[in-house]
Amino acid sequence: MSLQTTEDAIAAAILSAWDAGASLDPEVVTPPASLEAGLARQEAVNTLRRARGEKPVGYKIGFTNRSIWPLYKVFHPIWAPVWNTTLTQLDATRTEIGLQHFAEPRLEPEIVLCLAHTPQGSGADAIFEAIDWIAHGLEIVQSPYPGWKFSAAEAVAAQSLHGALVVGPRKPRGIVARWQDLAELQLTLALDGQPIQRQRRAGPWQSGARARTPCRRTRPPGSVLASRRHHHHRHTDRCAAADTRAMLGHQHRRLRTRRA
């Protein structure tokens, strides 16, 4: 079997596992040799998704929280497309998402940015100027690698662990005057109405390089950029509206979100 045939089979296996919420068979999906190989493998999966009619609508950026890099042995941010089939834009303030098709799912509060145009540079100021609107969001991340044990290259290959993205009501960029103010926005994570964590801390805007790579690519108007500080499902982050509550309900394997 040729190398290309092997990589095609691996891409198909990754997508099949993603669809089923299943773990990958290590005898079929061997680790990519490098981050570049992981990116090539992700693009092969992206090609399969586009071929079946899915459309990329933006990017998610993960592992922007440097403090947990040693925990996962991932030492830089990772990114992958958000798809029209994985994005839910809320017109209301509540939704339910079944978790039966996700592998070892976790919940990640997000700050979601919609770009009006491609940033005219790679720094934080240029990205901020390109923002059309801001929203709070929740990403369901998953790991086809049992126990959440993987390398950066393996995570990137598996769609950078993206499962689904729920985006709350949109707010104009004018709710903050400068990119530094995004770090002052607050998100509260609650379980059954009781706050679990409420936190305010600087995010990926501390370093423009953290959000740089996906923004270098040409982004059509309306592209979504979701950035999180990856951690366990109880980790909290900033959002576009203060005093926002995200409710994580384990009953009946349903995820419920509500804005206060």
C-alpha cells in the first residue's frame, strides 16, 4: 500500500470516528510524524468534508492557555475549521444539544469573533479592527484519543478536537473600545443554575501571535473565529456580555445554554 493510499485511509478513519463519536484504532491511525504532517492529515479530512457538502464558516483556536500546555504536552495553539454543520447560531437564549455522537466530550466557554474582512496585518490591533461582531459561545470539544492523551500533531489531525460550536446573541464590536478590553469581559459557568466558576483573565490577545495563523489566510466576510483557553469542561473564559451564564446539564446527556 502506498503512502498516499495509507494517508487517505487514515483521513477516512478519522472522519468516520468523528461522525460516530468513537475512538480511533491505533493500528489504523498511526501518529503523524510532525505538526506539518498533522496539518496535512487535517486538510485531507477537510477535503472529505467539503466533498460531502459541508462548508467551512470560520476557525476555532485552541490551547491558548499556556498554563495547561504541559498537561497535554501541547506547546502552542492549534486551529481547525468550524463547519456549517457544527455551528449553531442562537436567536434565542437557550438550546439543547445531544452528546451521544461525541467522543469523551468536554465543554469550553468561548469568545467568538466574526470578521468583517481579512485583517490587514497579523497583530492584535489589525485583528481587532477587522471584527464585525462579538458573542459568547460554547464549544463542545472531543477526543478520539482515549483519556485525552495525544500530541499536538495528533490533536490537529483530528480537527483540533472540534465537535460543535454554539454562538450566543451577537454584540457589536463597539461594546469594547480596544482589544485589551476583551480580557475584562466575564463569563460564568453554572450547573443547574448554580455558578461553578466565574473568572476574568487575559486571553489570547496578550500575544497577537497566538491568534495569528488562521487570520493570515483570506477570510470572507462573516467568517467566525472562536478562541478559547482550553481546559477541562468547568474552565471559564470571557464572553461578549457580562453576567452571562452557561448551564451544563448532564441529565439525559443534554447540553443546555441560557443567558441571564
